[in-house]
Amino acid sequence: MTGALHPTIALLQSSSLTSVVQQEIERAILGGDYAPGAKLNEAVLAEKLGVSRGPVREAFRMLDEAGLVRTEKNRGVFVRDIPIDEALEIFDLRAAMDEWVGRRLATSITEPQLKEIKAMVADMEKAVRAQDAHQYHVLNLKFHDRMVEMSGNRKLTDTYRKLIKELSLFRRQNLADSILMRTFLSEHKQIVKAIASGDASAAAQAMYDHVMQSRQRTIENDSRQQANSQSPAKNAG
């Protein structure tokens, strides 16, 4: 005879399912399957993922808290569209965090950890040679995430990851250009060199400059996109 599940077990199963659904929707959003501003349909996603609408609804709530979607009363749930001013604020905060990480790692990094980030930079160099922007982007995210993780500050790591996910919603093309990829690679090498030398000030500055230069490129890309979108209207006039 099969009895009803214990309430605690039922709750754990429900929580686990919601987490899986949330992770799958998040992966699709960050992977570009849903464009910024796109509406997410609860019923369609439930059918696609083979679950009831309850876990999808709860996943939406979690994604809203994470800053990846926005919920509008009587309208639905939409992928957030991060405006340029908010993206720049994230860059400012990230620069301050990375500056601290650089200072910390210069005095605390272990030999195995140093070997690990050097290997990541070597893999990025291979991606640059192959002109593989997608692979470079994946490695770039992993490189920065791993260094923050190596700092040993879990609160900072959690905050950093939330900010990076939000920033990924902003339409950026910083890594599409092969020349820019080589520039980023050079900056990564400088960061690793400074950390390996044990010079905390140099490592902090290299990390800070890298983020701020990326911020400046984002401003330039956005200005270029704005100009391109407005040019047909000018021509029409």
C-alpha cells in the first residue's frame, strides 16, 4: 500500500523541481533564446519542460528576485531589458569588487590556483587565434568568475554572479571584434602577471582598469548602435 508523501519530502521534491525549472529558464535567457523585453508564457514553458504551471510560476518569482525578469500586474512576465545607465552602474560596482579581488589574490593565491588561471589564459589565446568569439566569451566569463571565487569571500562571489547575469542581459558586442579580443587577452595576461608577482597594488589596478576599459567600450558600442538606429530617420528627412 502506498501512502501519501511526508510533507517535508513533498516540499523537498517541489523545491528541487522548481530549482531545475528556474535553472533551465535562466539558461535559456542568458543563452539568448529569449530577447530582452520578450514575454515568457507560463503555460507554454510548463508544456515545454513537462511540468505543471506551479513550478514555472515559482521559478518566475525566483528569476524576478534575481533581476533577470520583471513581473507586470495583469500583463505577465518579461525578460528584463537593462538600460545603458544601469549597465554602467554594474560596471562601476564590478570594478570596485575586482580591484579588491586583485589585491587579495596577489597575497593569497596558491601555486595550483595560479597554474589554473594561467591555463585559462592559454585557452583564451587559442580561441583568439581561432577567431572563436563564442569560445572566448565562455572562457572570459569562467576566468573572472574563478578569480572571484578564489578570493574566498562567498558573499562577494554570490553578489558578483548576480551582477554578471544582469549585465549579460545588456546588448553588448565587446567580444565580437577580433582586435578587441586580442586587447582583452593582453589585459588578462597583465592581470595574471601582476597577481603572480605578489604586487597587490599592481594587481588591484590591473583588475580595476580592465573593467573600466570594458565599461568605456560598452559606452562606445552603445553610442554607435544608437547612431546606426537613428541614421535612416536622418536620411529620410
